[in-house]
Amino acid sequence: MMKLPRRNFLHLAASTAALPAVSRIASAQAYPTRPVRIVVGFPAGGGSDIVARQWLSERLGQPFVVENRPGAATNIAAEAVVRSTPDGYTLLLFGSSSAINATLYDKLPFNIVRDIAPVAATNRVTYVMEVNPSVPAKTVPDFIAYAKVNPGKINMASAGNGSVQHVSGELFKIMTGINMVHVPYRGGGPALTDLLGGQVQLMFDAMTGSIGYIKAGKLRALAVTTATRSEALPDLPTVSEFVPDYETSSWSGIGAPWNTPPEIVDKLNKEINAALADPKIKARFADLGGTVLPGSPADFGQLIAESVEKWGKVIRAANINPE
């Protein structure tokens, strides 16, 4: 057996050790070389579906195909991605509902913080605190006063137990000390229909679905739920102007199985942020009632963790259970 000089041997050993890293970087530079799946936990045709199709195909030269896997409050889609190969070819479009589900469901077979690698946040959607015009309150303080003299007589609609609408209302109840009756529906559409009809009196709803009714005078908006006022309704105050530190909204973003190579995560993050800077993409999100939410994978990871903690406290305090 031929012996290599020590210097040559060490050089060869170092080169061999570096091969995996070089291979990963080369793979990330070439990525993607085939179509990429984006799994969405909602039916086809919704806002999340539209968002997922927007940009990556054009920027990365491969089809990014949306696979809708609705059911179990988006948990089916999340579990499918958690169990997939961590190679960058299966991604998850997810949002606030996943952060809520982390506490709402006792025995999920995955942990959204531990098992999904945050790639990039995409957008935030503003919610509106709105009432049927039959409610005499014109402002948030008016509503709080009205609720306190009518305990248990105000029906608060939501898209279902543990929905963003529901936890937003429960947070408001906790922070103001008022008593309202929660009326869960099977989706935001039926809830909004009954709010318009006066069967329920209040709803915290995404601006996307309500702004047309607000502008037409069919619903009365009392405030937006975000920390700052909305460009879409600039004269409308925030809830926090009257209830300090109240804030709620929904966010969306892209995740991947936990062990996805960081080079691929970083490449996707870079391209998503570049797309979010495009005025056309910003306008598209505005049409959906939101604003873009650029940032690093670490920024998105912090948002997820903070949301899990925040909504976990509300779910436990209000004793919310899945339907």
C-alpha cells in the first residue's frame, strides 16, 4: 500500500471533509432543478392560494405548484410538510392559525416551532372591529360602555372556535372586562352574512371581506386591530388608542421541513424579499387587505414563537376548545 506524505495526506483529508459543504452550496446554487410544491391548508381559490402562486416561479425558473390540502384547521397540510423530505421541494404556506393550533389542540403530532423551518414571512392582514348598524355604539369606548350595561346580550360572531376572529374577540373581552356571547360559524362567510342581517352584533373580521360593506354603510367599523392605522381606512382609529396594547392581525409566510439546508432557506428568503419589494406584489397584497412583511428567517421565527405564546395565553384564559 502506497503511503502518502503527511502534507499530502492532510490536504486530501481536509478536501474530503469539505466535500459535503461544497456539495450543499453547489446544490443550493442550482436549486430548484424541478418543480416545487407549496402545500396550503385551505381550499383552492382562497387568498392564501393566490398569494402562493405569485412570484417564485418567475424568479427561480421552475414551477411552484400549489397543493391544497384543507382540513383539521390547516393541521393536515402542516403535518404533510413536516413529514416530507427536507430538500426544499416541499414548502408550507401557513399563518396565524398554525400558531393558534399549537395550544388549541392538545396532541398534535408535530410542533410548529420545532418542526417547521421559518423561511420568510410574506404579509400581514388587518382586522376590523365592526358592528351591525343597529348597535348604538359609534366608538370603541361607546361599545365598551354599552356592553357593560348589557352583559351577555351581545353576540360576537367568528369563523369558528379558535379562529383569528374568535381569539381577537376573546382578547378584547379579557382586556376590557366585558361579557359577550361567542357564536362560532363554519367559516367567515356565514358569520359575516348573519352580522349583516343583525342576527349577531359584533365581529372582528379581516378587512378584506368587510371593507366593501363598511364603505357602503352596511356595517359600522369602530376601529382597526393593528398597532397602527390602516391606509385603506385612514380615518379609523386603532383599538389600542382606547385599549392600550391591544393588537391583533393575521400573518402568512413560507416554511419548510426543519432540516432543510440553510443555503436553500436563505436563497428562498432572498428571492421572497426581493419579490415583496416589487410595487406590483405590494399592490396585490393591498388588494387582499394586507401589507408585505419582509425580513429574515430569524425574524419570521420570532414572529411565530411570539404568536404561539400570545394566543396560548388567550386560549388558556378563555378555556377555548376545538369544535
